[in-house]
Amino acid sequence: MKRLTEKQFKVYEFIANWHQTRGYPPTQGEIRDHFGFGSPNAVRTHLKLIEKKGYIRLNFGKARGIQLIQSTIPTMRPQENAIPVLGHIAAGTPLWAEQNFDEYLPISPVLFGGGELFALHVVGDSMTGASIKNGDIAVIRRQDRVEDGEIAAVLIDSEATLKRVFLLSDSLVLKSDNPDFEDLEYPGDGNSSVRILGCYRGIVRTEHKWGSL
């Protein structure tokens, strides 16, 4: 059985505790309200990933259609000397970054300045001018703002990409470090579907896949 991500663990823990105290599972709406998710689809996405890892069984045709398979709440083991790899990030066409903690870089976060770090696989060639190549692993520090011109992991709708961020008076511009790729421009009114995930801190260049610690 695969380990749950931190967010998946919190959702599962909420479901299990709710079931234990009330004798029945919560609805998707109750899960959404507890965690402040923006949409029912966000709840369903988490539930499907938890189901895929074997902890619950879902019946979306019922209001309380969540069946617990794992009878006890799993323990989340800290990874103090490792950086979690959350999925893939595109340097080119934006690509969804699936948030899972099945993989860890066996590297101390201190080497990248510390803080809340995560890593993402780079797919594509749009950042080659910054020496970020296809197949690299980009290390990101979680934060929702960056300085003008900094490289950041940016979420566009439900897809993540690695770009330089430029904040203009009325727009947000995402630039590649490769002239073959066009700029991406979005309204700067705060209502767009663009969100900064974190600031780029460096890369790990490797020809083999890191295994889970």
C-alpha cells in the first residue's frame, strides 16, 4: 500500500475521525467545508487518489459513499534529510504536477537554503537559457510571491509550469528562457487562474531515478 501525501493523509484522517465519532462517513461537502477547498472537484480529486492507494472505496452515487478499507489511521513518517518530489513540472507546455510523496530526493534541504522545499521533474526545453534542462529535478521553496524576474513554479488552472515571473501594472507575464517559446500573459487583477507555488532554488541533475527513502 502506497504512502499518502501530507494533504491526502489529512483528508483521510478527517474521514476516519468523523466515521469513528459519528458512525458514518462525511459527505464531500463536509470535507470541502472543513478544508476550505474551492470546488467539489478538488475534493473528488483527493478522494480518488486516496482510493487509488487502497485506503477507501468510493460510491459517488451516494451522499455518504465513502467506505473505509484501512481500519487504522496510517502514520506519516517525517523525512528530515530529504526533499519530497511532488510530481512533474513542464518547462515548455504546462503540465499537471501530481502531488504525491512516493519519491524523495535523499538530499538535505539545508543545501538549498532550507525552508519548506519540494522538488518537481522538469519536462521540456523552455528554460534551457537558465541551464534548466529536460530531465532535471527542480527544487522549489514554497511561497506565494516572488521578486520580479525570478524563476518560479506557477500553477495555471490545474497545471504547473516553470517560468520567469514579471509583474506589470496590469498583468502577470511568464517568460521562458528559450526564444522558441512565447510569453504567457494573464490579467493582474488577482482574479485569474494563475497562482505562484514557490521560488526556484536550484536543480539536481541526474541520469537515474531517485528511489523512496
